[in-house]
Amino acid sequence: MNWRIKARIQQAAALLPESLSLPFYYGLQRTFGGLRKGTLSPIMHLDKAAEVASLLERCGFDLQGKTALEIGTGRTVNFPLGLWLMGADRIITVDLNPYLVGSLVMESLACFRSQYAEIMNLFHSREIIPRQDRVDFLLNFKGDLEELLRETGIEYLAPADASQISIGDGDIDVHISMDVLEHIPEVCMKNILNEAKRVVNRSGVLVHFIDPSDHFSHSDRRITAINFLEFSDEQWKEIAGNRFMYHNRLRVADFEQIFLNSGYRFIHKEKTVDHVALDALIRGFSVHSAFKDYSLEELATTYVKTVAAPV
């Protein structure tokens, strides 16, 4: 879909009263977007959970028996289930909006069963072996969402503010988000990281994967991953300044500085430069003056995977 049309639809949906806008937007996603029936494969989220477990292992951290806090649940619990399969005993997942849908969770579980061989091959390719008893549980599960969460140690909190959360001091071993921080205003992100210093224990870590690319480019291949950098803040707010598509447009260097200023040190950083975007910049793609002080490579860096720890 043309990105401008999609943006107008999202802006229109966001203008509705909250009691109408959330179900209306869900209906759009369910009918035309990424929540269509037959598209709810858990593979991507389970792969990320396996990647996190592998990355933590390389950093000397064992996920087995640990407590994880995920920021930004979304519509399903595929990622928390992946952490559970990898050995975590308790996963608290929080969301500012109550987006979780039980029927989608059950559809995802059905996909897990039908794609079992592919998923197991994926885990083995990352040299990660999930707990077989937990795999068998998901394969044979017949209950409802409440029972699933209870039996897998997943606690869903929504609406909940990750900057002020009802968790005890030092209760968390791993503080995690997957493609979420780019959707959070800078001041709120700082507050979340400050709260993390309270709830994460001194031997714990933060794992955050961040996607600072223009998310409209994910579905409209006619634009590059840096298309939104040509607009001023005011222009971008008019285009996509709503709850459904908010993007802070911070670059990777900004995220890094926020972590450092919040009292963390990096154990691991892995950046991805989009070479199509980089080539567009070299050929003269013009970004707004707000981004003029960044290097071309910083502008074109469209993904970063980080592991950090309190100083």
C-alpha cells in the first residue's frame, strides 16, 4: 500500500474516540494488515527469542530459571512464550495499551503445531535447544488464554506504564524490548530506563533490539528506510503523529547516548546499515536540517541489537 494512503487511514482511525479507534484499527489490521487469518505464524517472534537466548549466552548470561520483563506485548505472547521455551521461568510482559487478543494467541499456537518442524530447525540453526517438556506442553495445550499464561509463567500487565511498574526492587534478571523503543518519546524512554535501574538486579542485563527505520518502508518498497528523515518534526507529526504509527525518528547514536546517560554500559552492540538508504544519501537524498549533523552511515543505520548492564 502507498505509504501516504496508509498514513491517512491511521490518522483518521486515531481521531476516533478511544473506545472506537482501538477496535476499528484492530479490524483494519485483521482484514487488510498483518493480523489477517493465516498470517499469524509465531516463527519471527520465536526466532527473536532464540536469538536473544543465544546472544545472552555469548555474553556470559544464562536465561535458565530467570525472570524477564518485556516492554511492549502487542497482540500475542509469542515472544514471551519463546523466552519460556528457552528456559525463563517467569516472564512479565507490559503494554501501555491492552492489545492482547486471546483468539490471536490460539491461532498462533495452531501455527506453532503446524510449523513444528520448521521451528525446531530454526532453533537448532541457532544452536539453541528449547526445553522439550515445554515444547510438548505447547503442542498438546487445549486450554484458554488465562490457563496458558498461568502454566507458562507469563504475567500480562496492561494498561501499564513501564516507567512506573509494580515490580519489586531487583526482581528482574533481563529487561527486554523488541522493536519498541523507536515508538516511545525520548523523555518516556529515559524514564523507562531509570525505572529499569530499580527493578533489574545488579547481575541483570538489558536486551533491546531497536528499529530506527521508516516503518512505512516495510510495506511500501517504493520508499527507502530513511524516507521520513526528509520531514520536519511538525510535518511528520501531521503525517504520522498518532498512537498507531508514532516514531521518535531518533538515530542509533541518540539511543546509545540515552543509555549511557541513564547509567548503563554496553556489553554488546550490533548495527545494520541499510545500503540502499546509504546509496540514496550518497546520490543526494536530502534530509531535514534537524538531521544534518549525523554522518551518512549514522543516518542509514536501520537496526541495532544491544545488551547493556547498569554501571
